[in-house]
Amino acid sequence: MVIVAVSAPTAYYSLRVSDARTRAQDTAMRVAEALNRDATTQPVLWKYNSLKVLRHVREFQLQTDIANVVVVDRNGGSIDPKASTNIDGPVVWAHAPIRAGSIDVGRVWVAVSTRTARRSAFLLAFGFSLLGLFLAGLMYLLPLRILSGAEKQLRRGERLRELSGHSAALEETERRAIARDLHDSAGQVLTAIRINLQLIADKADNSGDERVGDLADTTIDLTDQTLEEIRRAVESLGPAILDDVGLEKALQRMCNDVTDRSDVQVALTTQMGERKLSAAVETTCYRIIQEALTNIERHAKASEVNVSLVVDSASAVVVVRDDGAGFDAAQPSARHGLSSMRARAELLGGEIEVTSNPGRGSLVRAVLPALRDDRDQVASPGE
């Protein structure tokens, strides 16, 4: 605002002052030329004739912005002692010599008022101040509005991620509760039914009733199939092993199982700290590592795999590194195999990075927010 308000009026005032100084110089030179002839031809009477010239100039100055015209001799004394030297307002001065031949016999001083220029500059400064204030406000408010909108979008995104993570945590808690109900109620009931059917089959065999025995055996097979389906449903709803032994031991068992059934040596490193993770984060960590190890078993042809899980106050970081054949992560087929891991991480507001090159192994790194453990604060569906 200051730059806009000051620059243009200052430049305008400087030009007007320069113009006034030029007019004062021109006027002084014209008066001096008129007096030079008298000073050359009538050296004794030039001062008397100068008074006539001054009267004409002063009559003319009433119609202009010339504030005063003063003629002095070589000693600096005014040739018109009665002339007023008081000047009201700001002026600029210019002078020209009066010469008799090559000798300076006096000097003409002309003052031109800059009051009009100053008044115009002040009015111009007022207008430009308003313009500068408007532009300054515009330059301040537009970025502020953009930043405010971006901040709102950021807060909205953070809130959505927080709600998404909390929703995923609640969903995982309910899934585990349903899995426990299926395992504890339906699973136990079907197991009891199978035992009873086995007793019926044994009695049928002892009594020689083949029809009842065959029917019991068929029903036992159906019961076994149903139990297997329930087991799969429980496993898909939530890894029961996490509730039984916890995340750290569950991961160790998983790594040991991969080592036992394949030629891949899997090493696990964990730093769990004191923070308890939510059910959603635990399940996501477990599933990401499970998916990564499954892909390594099937496709990587690796000999060594390093798995690490580090949990601090802000995040849970999962890293799976292998020395296998690697792959081109830019290929659509490769991206398709990692989509489930990425979807699980992004659902909790986390992110996953996959780095791999053919012949150089691969690296899967997932960073998940360390959501607090609220399993004890969420009621199960039965409650």
C-alpha cells in the first residue's frame, strides 16, 4: 500500500517541481535579456528602467503561478526596496545574470509557486492510497483465503482418515466378535453333533443296521465340511491366532511355518514397545506380512527374507525384504498382486511402498498410524 500510495504522487510532484523550476529559469532569462540592453546602452539608468520592467512582470504574474521577481545589483541589494519579499507557500527559485557587455552588473531572481503541484500531489496520494489499500487487501486476502481453503481441506481429509481408521477399528472389533461367536457357539455345537453322530454310527455298526450307519457317516462328512467352512469364515473375519497369542507370537509362528514348509529362511525382528495397537492395525500388519510372504513363496524364489515390525507412539512400520528374483513394479500384473495390501493400508490412513527390480529382490514397506487399542471399550454384537 505504501509503495502504491507514495510512488506515483512522488513522481508526479517531482515532475511538477522540475517544470516549475524550468519556468522560473525561462522567466529569469527573459527578464535578464530585457535588462541587458539597458545595462549595455544606458549603464546609469538601467536600474530605473528595470523598475518599469518589474511592474509589467508583476502584473503578468497575477495570472500565473510566478510568486515573485526580484532584481539585485552586483552587491546583492534590491533595486526596488519597496518590493515585498514575503512569499506565501512553497516555491522554487531560479536566477539569470544581468550583463553590461562581459561584466555582471546584477541578477534576476524568479520564484515560482509549487502550491498547486503540492495540492495535486496530495489529492493524487489520497486516491492512490485508496487504490494501494485495495490492492494490499486483495494481495493479503486472496492467499489467505486460498490457504484457509487448503487448511480446511487438509483438516477435512485428516478427519476423514481419522474416521476411516476408527471405523475400520470398530469393524475389525465386530468381525472378531462374530468370529469368536462362530467358533465358540456354532463350532462347539457342530462338534457335539459330530460326536453324537459318531456314537450313532458306532451303534449302527454293532447292531448291523447298515442303513443307519451309512446315513450317520454321510452326516458326519457334511458336519466336517460345515466345520471347515466355519473355520475358514472365522479365519477370514479375523485371525483367531491374534486373540489367542497376540500379534508378535502370531507373526513368529507364521514365519516359522514358512521356513518349515519351504526353503526360505524367514527372520523376524519386532520392537513393539509399550503401546497396544488396535485390532484393525494388528490385523492389517498381520495380513500385509502374510500376503507378502505368500507372494515370496510363490514367485520370488528367494532364499532369505527379513521381516520387521517397529511400533512407536505415532506409527507401526512393517518391512518385508527378500533376496529373490524381484519384478518390475510398473507392470500391471505386479500392481494387481499388491492391490490388496495397499487397500488395507490406505483404509487406515496409512501408506505402502513397494520397491523391486528384476534380479535384485524386493522391499515392501508399510506405515500405519498407531491407533490406540479400543477393543475393551467397544461392545460386542451380543452386548
